Amino acid sequence: MTNRLILGVDPGQTGAVFALADGLPAGFVDMPLTPRKAGGFEISGTLLARDVRRILVNHPGAYVVAVVERVHAMPQQGVSGAFRFGQSDGV
């Protein structure tokens, strides 16, 4: 039985979620991307939730903590790039 499950989240489109169960590796999920109508890709919140649930179901009753990287737009990123990055962070 797992006592503590820690999820580390890198929220960018090339990011991932990594899980530690009582300090041992317990799962890894690349951010699932879906095509955008305007071109490019975006993170699918639905697919991400499904993938994280697959990790959680293996650790019933565990105390779960999520640590999300604090991100910000870069000065040379441009307006639309900063918007997409913020949108990914929100998902």
C-alpha cells in the first residue's frame, strides 16, 4: 500500500507528469497533445486527466501531493506564444 504519492508537473507542451510513490518512480506521462484548428497543438485536458487517473488508481488511499513548476512567459516569446504557454499552464 502506498502512503504518499507525489506528482511533479512540467506544464508546457513538451512537459510531462512524473509520479513518485513513497519515493520510488511510479509513472510518467508526456503531455498529450491534440491539433488546434488554427494550426499547431494544444494540451488535451481530457487525455491528461485520463492518464493521471491511470497512475492514481494504482495507489488507492494514498495521500496525493502535486507540485507544479512555476512558469512565466519569456521576453522574446511573442504574444501568441505566451498565450499558448499560459493556456497550457492552465490545463
